Amino acid sequence: MFAGYGLYILFSLPALLLGLWAQAKVRSSFNKYSKVRSGRGIAGAQAARMILDSHGLSHVNVEQVQGFLSDHYDPRSKTLRLSPQVYQSNSLAALGVAAHEAGHALQDQQNYGPLALRSAMVPSVQIGSWAGPLIFLAGLFMNLTPLAWAGLILFGATAVFALVTLPVEFDASKRAREILVSQGVLTPQELGGVNSVLDAAALTYVAAALQAISTLLYYAFLLMGRRD
């Protein structure tokens, strides 16, 4: 049993450490640049509204939602939800996050492939993320190899989802940087703070993908070892 725990740590520790470091970096960058106000003084909600309207997305609502950095775009209801720290603030950090989420709305408008794929995978991932490990462990302990493989494949959707998320988030950040300058919300000189916040956020998605892949490899290693 202890050997199994040690093996799991060996597989998951690098991704776990990266995730913890990335989360700390996000908070540090956001806190730093939430104190730096933009030259034009436009709040996050205003910037998001400007971006959406300029791209023919006046039907997409911009709402405030509670929680720290709980910002997200909901493609089902066509709603962009911003946390209070982003919705109300005119800081560089707030504008970067608001523009990033608006970037997801633009992806939705243009039927951006990875976003459509990620949205389609949500139901299977919601099931696979909790049912997959349970089915895998049941098959492993009951020595039912086909059942264990079924659980492994089901959980595999989580790893695929995490990988598909990467181009979605990277592309949204790229759009955010370009739009903020092209629409005059920020000057090129102000992008340094935005880049710091968005690059730190990108690391969290990389860490999540590595964590899902390392867990999947750990399960596969256990199953292949049991078969041998």
C-alpha cells in the first residue's frame, strides 16, 4: 500500500508542485497589477462591453458574479460573468481578465474548433472525472481487467479535456492582448501588466493538464503491472 502511495507521489508530485506555484503566481500577479490603474480609467465591465459590441455581440450579457477570479464565459446562455475585482475595477489586471473572457465570446461567435470540442466534452468529463476512478479501482481490486480499462478510458476524457483547454485559453489571451491595444483600451506600454497576469493564468491550465495526464499514466501503470 505504501509503495503504491509512493508511486502515486512520484507520478503526480511534479504537476502538483507546478500547480501550487502557478496558483501563487496568479494571485501575486493579479494582486500586483490590480493596484495599477489604466490610463483611460475604463472598468473591466466597460471594456468587456466595448469589445463585445464592436464585434457584433450586443446580445451577450455582461454580469457580475461573486467569488475571487470566478470570471468565465458561458456559451450556453451567452453570458460573460466577471468577479467584483474585475467587473468594477479599472486596473490592468481587471482589463486583462475581462478581455480574456470576452475573447471566449469571440471564439464562440466564430465557432472556434477547440472551444466547440471542449463544450461538447463537458457532460462526459463531468461523469468521467468522478466515476472513472471509482470504476477503475473497483475493476483493479476485483481483478476485473475489462472493468478497470473501462474506468481508465472514462477518466481519460478528463485528460483530453485538459489538453483541449490549452489552445482555447492561449487563443483567448492572444485575442485579449491584441484587442485591448487595437481598440485603444490600453497602450502597448501598459500590456506588460496584462501579460504578467495572463501568462500566470496560462500556467494553471498547463499544470491541470499535466496533473490529469500524470494521474492517467499512474492508473495505466498500475493496470499494466497487475496484468504482468
